[in-house]
Amino acid sequence: MTNSSQTSPLSFNQAIAATQSLMNEINTNKLSEDEIEQRISSILTSKDSARGFFATYLTSNMSLADYPSSGVINGLKSSAKVVSQLLVKNLAMSSAMVVTHIRNSDQSNVEGSQKVCRRTSDLIQKINLESVKNELQKLQNTIITEKGFYQDFLERWGYDAEQRTAIQKAIVNTLI
């Protein structure tokens, strides 16, 4: 059975494997932009598969993740409903983790979290979807008012005032 005829969404682990394979093919120029878009759309069919995609893409050592092609951007746009909240949460988590890693004097992980934050911000700017901007605004409002849509998310991860400030800065820098 091929991916295109698959009826159930990929699991988190299957999406990681599919994304690694896709990135290797992109890196060796084996796919057209239309094929890249179609493959990404086929991965991003559920929250779990989208999480697997972003976990792989945003942390990859391949420089292609720093320069998303039109196929990548259009693939993400085609799955706006699934990716909007995940992009916002990835921006929040990576910016908050920079603070944590600095506190722990863990320079390697500081750089990794900064890379994920930068890549996430770049994707948000390039896909330029109103749904993502709305989610960013909801997160920012939740941080300011300490209530709202993202309050459970912020509390679940235990983000303190300094981390929430870092998240707000990441939001502002992304919306510029």
C-alpha cells in the first residue's frame, strides 16, 4: 500500500520516518516542488503525524530546513487547520526552552532550541496564514491575562514569568 492510498493517518513515529525520507529526497533534488507539497500534505493529516513532521523537520541538521522551498510552504498551507496550533506551540516551547537551557548552562541545547525557534518563526512568516496569526494572538493574550485558550498549555509545561516573557518576545519578533 502506498502513502497516497493510505486511509488512516500516520502515527507520530511513522510521520518521523516519512519526514526523514522526504528530507533526504529533497536534499538530493529527487522531487519537484509539487511532489514535495503532495508528500507533506499526505504526512500532515492528523495532529500526531504533524507533531512527528515538525519534530523531525525543525530539529534536522539539514540546512534545507533553514530555507523552506515553495513545496514545503504550500504543503503546510494545505494543512492549515492541523499546523496552526502546532506552529504556535513549537514557537512557545522552543523559546521557553532557550531560557531553561541558559539556566542550566547547556549551550548545545540553547543552540538547538534557538534553531527550532528561528525555523518555526520563519515558517510562520512564510506561510502567512491568518489562522496562525490568530493563534499567536490567543497565546499572547493568555500570557498577558493569565487566562484563556492557552492557559492549560502554559500551566502543563510550568512556564514561569521569564519563560513567558521569552515566548512573548518570540511572538512579537515573528509578527513583525
